[in-house]
Amino acid sequence: MIQGVCPICGKRFEVASIADHPGFPFCSNRCKLVDLGRWIDGRYVVPGVELRPEPDPAASSDEENEE
Ligand SMILES: [Zn+2]
């Protein structure tokens, strides 16, 4: 088992192997896409300066709207 902590949502998860979980180190493909989207947005233009992930407005602003 490989344990990981998703850098996007902070969720802990376990995978049998990285081959079984192409999205690693993200917990899901959705978080992987969120990360990719941030890169595309240019928020990570200066890596290492701002490591605090911004809350995802779609995920955190409205807790009763969980998927
Ligand atoms: Zn996640």
C-alpha cells in the first residue's frame, strides 16, 4: 500500500500501487485537473513563493453543495 495526502484537498488516501492510481499524488482525477487548471491559470508561475493552496471556490464556498 502507498499512502498519500492529496495536495489539493488534503484528503488522505491509500492506493495499491501508483500503476493503479494514475492520478497520484492526487486523490482523484478531479483534484488532478484542479491542479492542472491552476498551472494553466498561471497561479504557480513562481513556484515556491506561494505554497498555500487557495481554497477552491467550487469546492469550499458552499458546503451544502457537495457532490
Ligand atoms: Zn483531492
